[in-house]
Amino acid sequence: MYVHDDFFTAWMEKLSKKLNEMGKDLKSLVNTNEVFDKDEKPLDNQDLCQLLHVSHRTLQRYRSDGSLPFHKRGQKIYYKLSDVRNFVYKTGDPWDKKEFEEKMTARNGE
């Protein structure tokens, strides 16, 4: 099979442009300090399970009943720190605000 040089060049430019766009998207996810405010940093399921001492299933229940806002990127679920803080402050769980803030301070100091 023969591919004309002009067609190949145009195709490679298109591919290069798309890869550059994907690279910028990935870079913005890695450099969350530049993208998100302090209270908007994303937490994933694992982060939140460890922070709240709950299971993945419990987080799923919170998402399903609408009590914990979330964002989905592809197959991965993220939570804004400000939404988690609001959730913790509203719930009647045995969590106390001081313990939550201490954990967040320790986490941000790492």
C-alpha cells in the first residue's frame, strides 16, 4: 500500500496536534496546585476512604443518595475538598470538625 506524502504529512500533523492537546490535559491534572484553589483540590475514592474511614461502598451510597457531590473523569471519580468539607459538617456521623480539619492540615503538609 502506498500513502501519498501530502496525505501522510497532514495525518501526522493532525496526530501531533491531538497528542499535544492530550499532554496539556494530563499536565493540568498532574499540576493541580496551579489548576485548583486550596478548597477545590480533587480527592479520589481511595483518598476519601482513608480520610473518612469508610468503605468504597459507603462512598457509593453517599453518591447515590446525592449527599456527596462528585465529578467523573472517564472511569475515575473525584470529589472537591470543599464539597467533602460541607458533607462532613452537615452529617451527623461521629466525625467532629476538629478531627477533620487536623487530618486535612496534616494531608496538605505532606
